[in-house]
Amino acid sequence: MKFQDPQERNDAMKPPTTTDNWNEVKAAAEAALPAPIVEFIADCRRREHPESHLISVLHKVQGHFGYLSAEHMDAVAQLLQVPAAKVSGVATFYHFFRLRPRGRYVINVCLGTACYVKGADKLVAKLKDELGIDFGETTSDGMFSLEASRCLGTCGLAPVVMFNDDVHPRVTPDQVPVLLQQYLDRARKAPPAAP
Amino acid sequence: MSDVKTINLTIDGTPVVAPEGTTILQAAETLGIHIPRLCYHPDLSLAGSCRVCIVEVKGMAQYMASCSVTVWEGMEVQTNSPEIRQARRDIIELLLDNHPRDCQTCERDGHCELQNLAYSHGVRERLFEGERKRFALETSGVSVVRDSEKCVLCGRCVRVCAEVQGITNLSQHGRGFHTVVTPAHGATMDESVCIQCGQCINACPTAAFLEKDHTDDVWAALANPELRVVVQTAPSIRAAIGEGFGLPPGTPCTGRMVTALRRLGFDAVFDTDLGADLTIVEESAELLRRLDGGGPLPMLTSCSPGWISFLEKFYPALIPHASTCRSPMTMLSALSKTYYAQKLGVDPSRIYMAAVMPCVAKKFEMRRPEHREADGSPMTDAVLTTREIIWMIRCYGIDFANLPEGEFDAPLGVATGAGDLFGTTGGVMEATLRTAACKLTGRAPETLEFEQVRGVLGGRWAGWREADVRIGDRTLHVGVANGLHNAKNLLDQVIEGRKKFHVIEVMACPGGCIGGGGQPYPPTGERILDPELLRLRASALYKIDAGKTLRLSHENPAVREVYETFLGEIGGAKAHELLHTSYAARLPRGVR
């Protein structure tokens, strides 16, 4: 019986790489995110307290994809080396982060004081009824998301509803179905570009 | 002398001197004042979220959370007044308002800290009934059940998972009324990086986490005349089961436990310690092979299923270092369905093996494909935690404390003191060293007690043990870690080449199996993870070992018989088939 000397032990200490899955996990994580974000995370990792950059990384990911999927968050967790539970904990805490893709048209109803007294609540009721969704949700066909904002700064046009960047002034509940149909027609004429 | 400044203050009119940095809550404890608390735990970081521990500080406009405010010179603290008691009671009532009304049917009844607080604060009715949070019961996990309606958001599970176990599988998700503690993305426990250790169950003051119940399955097996129902008990059960029947912690209960199990109707009561002895025989042979140039070193022990999951999810590169030995439980189950079945002349499918374990991760282990028979049936049919077997014994109306001593059944009931040691941190190491010493020097070591690897480390679970153990003219450098956060620190040093070991013992839970996720809840007013409680449980095992004549695993006559009549060579083909296993990297990969 002989014991290995420390040098030999040191060599024996090096495990075969076959049981490790880090390369595959890392490659999958990098494939899930666009290259500039992968590069940004690598840059964060070179700084002190890389985990403190989690929110700015999530901002970039949402900026690119429009939302944060579990796959995106897992990729961030691995590349930034922050436990996935922390990443999704942060993402679900802040209202700014969305966990589902938004619809092609984001409907933003102004619920500021002026719009409200001019009947925005009735518009909301009609929109929810027509779309079958609540605030923060997206229709099952992926066409519309419903959101609310507090004053768009155009109180003279109250009540105001925005469809993406289009401002619709003085909308009445009767006009809601017409507006929705307009956008459905527009979508049919111009199918979304392949991603 | 220490240069820590001392602070003079008064608590409830009594002067106290405390070192700078002491919290009000700690200073009060030195006066014998136990300020009610819920989210606070001395071995975890501060959360200050429950507000139950509020006190009045003169000159401050608001009540202060005594767990997180440090003392200052001249501070005047009032822990009790009609107003403070009312405020605390309101806080407790508001927590209760958002909590199910099912104490009678709750598993934690009698051990629930919220219930205890409500009782001690005189809450006798619920005044603030209102909307209550609603979450589905998550029962899909093989080991751990999650009941978020019972969660009081104290964050102790989140902290124990991150700080003691180094997993960080749990986090608070969402905000406000809708906040819920879950793994990442609200995933089930089994889909997450959870290693199934069950420390969240221990740490929870209520019953938001529970073990998966196997008692119904075992009752059904016991009532089935077609089955021969056998049971095995892990080393640490005998050191803790008495607590469930009012016996003081640290009372060895081997004989009474065996009698109780026999009265429950088990056809044979086997000792997992024999599996532990087998593990030592196989594992020390494996160690000697590795030491003799076979490598790789250090060898890592493999008895703790939580640790094995941790290895596979967090350190897959180190898998070749792990001993290929199955756990003592699975070794004994494998032998029950082969060796024992043959001896008895019954078909293995008619043998039902229930294992009593301190561990909820064993419920996961028994379902692993590696630990199944060729036909896919599990080698172990059910895993009962210490808590579950206590319920069963109580349900049967057995007066445990006054039972006569019973003996384990042949042929899998003889075990050595070395096997008993498996229940505590350092025990697998000590048992290995005893046998390795005999094999290396040709004779038993002069003292069988390897004090260097003994003892439950206290405090915040910082650190691990390392020791140079002289065996003959050689020195083995050994490491012992319990609590996976400690294991992580130790393994990182090994990976970075800063430490070199021949063998490292890892047990997932604080203190080893005696602090397992399935052990009895501590008595009312005592705390989980309490090193004192764990030391008492460990002392029971050391007492049992010291009282045995057989204290070397390889001298176990039952083990010898198994090899001579059934297994053949140590480390041979049949031993390999039945007693060894393999590991693989598993997803999701944990972030270290």
C-alpha cells in the first residue's frame, strides 16, 4: 500500500470533464439571448458585485424580446451566476417587467383625472368586455394587450386611448368595436414579419 | 482583552450591559426576557418582516423591531405595556386573518409557532376576517409538499435554503397581497434546483412546507395479507424518536423503537445500521483502491441523498470523486428483495420494504431509476420520516415510553456501533477510519474514538472540520462538512487546489441525519437547527456505540454471512450490481 504524494494527488484531483454539463448549459444560455446581451453580462461579471447588475440585464432582455420568458431568465441566471429563484423573484416584483409577450397592438387607456371624468371607466368596461381580458393581459390570438396609464398629457382630447403609438381622442364606448376591427383589418393586410 | 465597546441600557427598568452591536432582543434574553418573535432565527440573517418582536424605546415615535435594532448608550426599552401587548396581538391577529382556519387537521398542530403565539397572546377569536390569499396546494413533489396558504412570509425557508444549504431554490415572488414563496418561475419543487433536503419544512414556523405523506401506503401494506411487510430504521431515528413521546432529547430508544414497530404489525424489523456496515466495507475497500493510485481523490461519501442531488446539480464535475456505494437504506432494501427473499423462499414482489428515515430526500432517492429492480419496481416501497412513524405509533395507541426493549430481526438486524454513528456528522468518517485502519495496519486501532471528526459545530453553521488522522505510519487528511453551504465552501477550496484531502464526508443537513428534514419538530419554545439539541441527539448515538461489543463494521457477523453465502467478494460483481450505483449531471443546474 502506498499513498500518492501531493503532486500525484493534485493530478488525480482533476476530474474528467465528461461528467460536467457546464459547457452545454452555458451554450444553451448564450443561444437564448442576443449576442450583445451575452457580451454585456460577461462585462458585468468582470466588475465587482456582478449580481447588482441583474435589473439592468433584465431591462435589456425585455427591451429585446418585449418580455421575459422563463428561458430568458434561466439564461441570465446561468450567465450572471445569480440563482434563478432570485432572477424570477425580481422579475415578478417589479411591475415594469412582463412575463408574457405583449399583443401586436398595446391598447393604453388613460385613467388620469380628466379622462376619467370624461368616461374612461366606461371605455375600460367596454374594452374588457369586447376583448375578454383584464389589464395586463393579452388576447389569446396575440393581437391586443390592455394597459392603463395615468395621464398621457393630452387632457384636451379626453378620454384618450392609444393603440401602440396612435392617439385616439374623445373615444366613446360605441367606437370601441369599430376601432378594434380597424386594427384587426390592418393586421390582416400586413402580417407580422417572420422573427 | 476585547476592544468591543460595552453599552449601558435598561430593559423594563433593569440595567443591562451589552457589547456594542447586540440587538435589543439578544440583550433582553440575557435578562431572561423572551420577546415573542416569528421571523427571527438566531442562525439565519435578519429579516425584520413579521414585527411581532416590537418593543417601545423611549424617545422613539414608533415601536421598534427588537430583533434588528442594536442597543445604544442610555437606551430605555420597554418590552411590555398594555399598548405593546395590544399592538403585538393585533399583528398576530392580522397574520391569522390571512391564514386558513384548520389547526385541528393541520400536521403542525401543537408545533406551530403562529398557533403558539396566538395562544400566548390571548387571541381567542378572529376579529378581522376578510379576504384571504388563495393558492393551490402543491403536492406534485416526491418529497416536499408546498401549502402557500399557510405561509406567513417570514422568509425563514428562503433564508435556510440559501444560507444554510447554499441552494437558493426559494424566493418570494410577486408583491403585496399576492406574494408567494416558490422556486424560480413558480415551478414545482421537482422541476427546480431543490435537492429535497426538507430544511424548509423544519424552518417553517407553520406548515407551508411538509413532507410527502407515505403513511397511508404503509397502513395499506400492513393490512394486506399477501405482503410480507418489513421495516428498516436509520441510525438517527433511535436518537430522536423519543422526543415524539415526551422523552428528553438524547434518549437512546433502540429497543423501544423495535418493539413499537413490531406492534404496528411489521413482519420483520431490520436495522439500516447493517446497511451502514455494508457501506463501510464496500466504501473503505473503494477508498483503499483509490489511495493505492486508482484515484480520483478526494473520495466523497455518498450516503446522503440530498448531498448526492447537490453534487449532480451543483458540482457535476466532481461526480467521479463520489463513492459509488448506494446509501445504507438502498443497500438494505436491495438485500431484502434478493438475499432475504431467497432465504425465505418468497417472491421479491411479495416483500414490501418500508424505511424509517430522518430524511425527506430519501423519498426522492427511493424513486430514482437507479434504485429500482429490473421490473421497474422500487427497491424501497415507502419512506417514512421520524415524524410520520411517530404519528403512526401514536395512532396505534402504543405507550412508547413504557415499552419493553425489543431486538432487531435476523438476518438483517445485527449491526455494529460504527453503523450507529452514521446518524451524526463525522460518523461515516469515523466508521470508515476504523475499518480502513484495520485494513491498513492489520489490527484494530488502539482507540476507536476519532475525536477529531466528532462534534456538531454550532452557531451560524460556519465552517467544516478537517483533520490529519495518523494510521500506522501514514497520515490521512480528512474533511467533514454538514449543511451544504459548508460543503460548498469546502469543495470550492478543493477545486481551487487550496486544500487536499484523501476523503471528505458530506451530509446535507445541519449536524447530519440527526438534523434531517424529517426529524421531530423541536418542542414548543425551542428552535430548529439548535446545535444543543443536535448535540444531545448525537450523544445518544455515541452512547449506543460505546455500549456495543461490535464496533467495527467489517467484524459484523451478519455482514460476513451475507458476503460468504450470497454476495461473494467485497467489491465483486454481485456486490457491484446490488450495492453500487452511478451518478450523472442533472438539470436545472444550480448556481453556486
